[in-house]
Amino acid sequence: MENEAHKAIGDDDLADEACACSIIGGKNSPIHRSTLWRGISAGRYPKPLKVGPNTNRWRRMELVACLEKAAAEREYGTG
């Protein structure tokens, strides 16, 4: 079972909080962690996966999809 889970979600597919902030804000100017959590509460950013009692991870593809959606809404004036 553990091997199946590892195959489904590889180590590179998950981002910790700092990485999630960098993906959303950019490598040179990541958003602050409190901005990330406010965005999650507001529904702007995806909720994390709870992988331990004090450990959250985000799927990189969900973070990228969130940014692509925001760019499309800006470009096409929806949302």
C-alpha cells in the first residue's frame, strides 16, 4: 500500500509551506505564510494535505493550476 501511495504522489509532487509561498509569489518574492493561509481561508489557494499532526503539504500541480486560473481570469476578464 505504501509503495502504491508513493507511486501516485512522488516526493517532487508535494510542496511544503515555504515552497508553496515561493510557487505562488515567485522565487524572488515569495508571499508571506500568513498571506498563504488567508488565501486558503478565502478560497483563492488550495487547501493543503495533512500528512502529519503538524505537517502540511500542497500538490504542486494544484498550486500551478491556481495560478493559471488567476491568469486566465485576468486575461479574459472573468471571475
